[in-house]
Amino acid sequence: MSAVRLVIGNRNYSSWSLRAWLSLRKSGVSFEEIVLPLDTPEFAARVGQYSPSRTVPVLQHGEHCIWDSLAICEYVNEQFAGGEQWPGDPAARAFGRSLVAEMHSGYGALRGAMPMNFRARGRVVARNPALEADIARVIERWQTSRERYAADGPWLLGRFSIADAFFAPVVVRFGGYTVELPPGPVADYAVHLRSDPDMLDWEAAAAAETWIVQADEAGVEAGTALASDD
Ligand SMILES: N[C@@H](CCC(=O)N[C@@H](CS)C(=O)NCC(=O)O)C(=O)O
């Protein structure tokens, strides 16, 4: 098989990269990783050699280049996961795709106010109505998913799916920004995802990173709002 290579940003910050990486890791295919440090001259100098959009993640498979996290997950599912990263049932699949599409194109207030940072603990940000609405919407989607598919397994749609890859960064954000989750299926889902062995591998690698994005570290100590999105 042609070589598979995933180009990602710093694991501590790059939520879009985590989506693609988790899907690829769960597929079981072996792949090479290249990590480009976000917001550095090195990133600006090197990203163009891999990514036509100059963003990460990017998947290279032989002559193919896929440069968007959703497109990468779909490709991984088709090429390496035998379609297992979506449910076989069309209604469940459509539900999962709706979850993912909403995550991919929405939740702007959440993304803006709570950038992913694995090292963040106990951050507190000002809650405005748009942020509250995004948080409530995520919790409601997780509750509905877990109620519908609990019999099939511990992930959002029962078995691991692309929906979990897309919501993994949100679980991390909620953990770092002290978002209280209702006990039961929603809180249990967050615990399940954070203790998944692949997530723990990513977290350990994030902790070992030495690149710091200053704009995203300013509030770690103070617990204040931060500037960047992802
Ligand atoms: N829609 C893209 C967005 C990717 C994206 O914005 N990635 C960020 C890092 S998490 C990036 O590459 N930023 C670098 C830059 O904009 O210079 C996806 O889903 O992959």
C-alpha cells in the first residue's frame, strides 16, 4: 500500500488535527506523522510544501492529498476503516453526519471563547448568551446520542465514529474551561473519551511538546479569556 502521512499542528492546540488523527489512529492503518508548530515562521515556511490550503491537518496517501479534517475522516473511513466509522443503519448515519456537519460549520461562539489547550485547567471565561447556547446545544446533542445508541457501545453512536473524532476537541475544551456536565450519559461520555488509550497517547505527546503559542497561553495561569480560535 502507498505510504500514509498525516501533517498536523501542535497537539496541544490543534483541534482540527486531533479530529483527523483520531480517525486515522482508530482505523488501525500505520502512518507517518509530521508536526508543524503553529504560529511560527517554520510553519509559514513549510506548510505550503504539504498543504494547498496552507492549513493542517493534511493527509497524503500516495499521490492523493486531502486537506480538510472532514474530508480526511471520510477518506480514512472509506480507505482504511472499511466503512466502520459510520453506522450501517442509514438513519443513524444521517444523524451522525448531521452532528459532524453542525460541528464543522457551527459552534463559533464556543470555538472563539474556548480554544483547545490540553494543558489548560480550571480556566473561566465570560459566558455570553451565544456561548451558553453553544454549550447547551452540545450537551443536548450528546445526551440524545447516548440515549439513542447506548445499547451499541460507549461512543456517541455506539461504536466509535467520525462524530467522536469531531467532538473529541470539545470534550477537551469543556474539561479545561470548567464546563459542568450533567451526571449520567453526558458526563460518562466525556470520561470515556478522555480515558481512551488513543486520546491518552495524544495527550501525552501534547504534554511533551515544547512549542508554545503565546496568545493561547496568556490565560492558563490567570484563568481568563483567550484570543485565538483553534
Ligand atoms: N477547515 C479546515 C480548517 C483547518 C485549520 O484552520 N487549521 C489550523 C490549525 S488547527 C491551521 O492550519 N492554521 C494555520 C494558519 O491558519 O496559518 C479543516 O477542517 O481541516
